Amino acid sequence: MAGTRRGISAGGTGVVDAVGANCAVPGVWPPVTIGDRRFVDGGVRSVANADLAAGYERVVIVAPVAQGTGPLMPSPGDPGVAAGAGG
């Protein structure tokens, strides 16, 4: 699967599309097209998407299915990891 990590911003997307994209898992439920982009659940990329918290002082990650499903964070060399994530 190729693509870039991109979030859905509040206010620019309807609830139905946002929830549909959050449920979209390849092979189970199809991607949702919003504007000119197709979205799938962030769990396809990483169980917890913990790398999105980079740069924050305190972070709590709740990942109840993390054990046995792969790393919580993608490897630093993973091309899917965007540099400078944080806030």
C-alpha cells in the first residue's frame, strides 16, 4: 500500500465521511473518497500512530491491541514516517 499520512481536519469533512474513513480497512471495507483523496483507517499504518506525538512533553497512548500486532511506532527509516511530526 502506498500513500502519505494525512489527517482529516475538523470542519472540512462531514461526520459520515470521517467515520467511514475511520472504518475503512483494505479487504474489509473500501477507502472513502473525500475531495480528491482516498482515506483508510490510521490503524492500517500503525496500531497506535504514536509517532504523531513526537515533540510533545507528555503523551498517553492507549493501544489495547498493540501486543502481538507489530510495533507501536513505525521504524525511523520507514518512508511512511513524516519528519517533524509534533505540535
